[in-house]
Amino acid sequence: EALPDAYRTVFLLADIQHMSMKEIAETLDISVPNAKTRLHRARTRLRQRLSHYLAADAAAPYRAMAS
């Protein structure tokens, strides 16, 4: 929900519905390069938002060993 609608839509169509870039572009009436750019930006934003949580989880075993 934190993604802008344009990025979220492309992300859902590509990674959840497994549509091709050509299908996404046709569905949204955008160019294939535009669809690719939106997907890249969506994944980048998601990665940035999740990196904090992933970094904390990765360090958890080491914190437990130090205790």
C-alpha cells in the first residue's frame, strides 16, 4: 500500500499475476519500456522499505548468541 498506484499496479500484474511486460503495457496502455521502469521502481522502493526489517532479522541470531 505504500507504493504509488502506478507502481503497485505494475508490480501486482508482473509479480503476482505473472503477466508479461507486453501484456502489462497493453493492459495499462503504456509502452513496454515504461512498464519495465515502473516495475523496477516498485521493486526498488519495496526493497528499501523492507531492508530495515530484513537487516534486523539477519542480526537476531547473533544477538541471541551474545546474551
